[in-house]
Amino acid sequence: MSETWTFVCATAELLPGEMKSTFDEVTGTPIVVFNLDGELFALEDQCTHEEFELSSGTFDTEEGSIECVLHSARFDVRDGRALCAPAYTAVPKFPVKRESDGVWTRDDRD
Ligand code: FES
């Protein structure tokens, strides 16, 4: 678990409909942060089907989902739950915050 917040980008660089990926600076966990209508959400940047990076996929702002580019599994960006096959397991969700004109996240798993 990381107690240290990782800087993702300036708040102005993550506008509604955009996503940014980073790595937790303590654990090395890949994380993708989504701006869905002004609200920020962070998920592990890894599909639970075959561990491909989710940030290579398509962010659907209508549904609030990310579609994996490899086999088209979709996940809800708000909570990480799998929305369709071939993925059945949720993607871990992480905390995210705006502070000092920046976007910050961290892997808070034990
Ligand atoms: S690796 Fe993502 S759907 Fe297969």
C-alpha cells in the first residue's frame, strides 16, 4: 500500500472526457485517471481479462466506461466493475484528488 500520493498531471491537463495514466511512485502500480463530466475516478490501468493496459482503450463518456482494446471488455470507470465478457472481475479502484492545481492518486491496497 502506498501512503504517498502520486502526481498525475495539472488539473488543466485532464479535462472532461479525458484520461491520463501514471504509475504509483511507491508501488509501481499502473493507474489510469478519468475525468467523467468533471468528476475524477482512478482505476488500476490493467484489464482483468489478460492484464492489458486499459488506457490504450476507448473512454466512453456516455456510458462512463472504458473498453479494452484487446478483446473489448468494458469496465465502469466509476467503480471498476466489469460490464461485459470476456472480463468478469472488477478492476481495483483507487482514491484520486485535486490539490494545488494538480491531480493526485495512490494505490491504497494493503
Ligand atoms: S485483455 Fe482486456 S478484454 Fe482481453
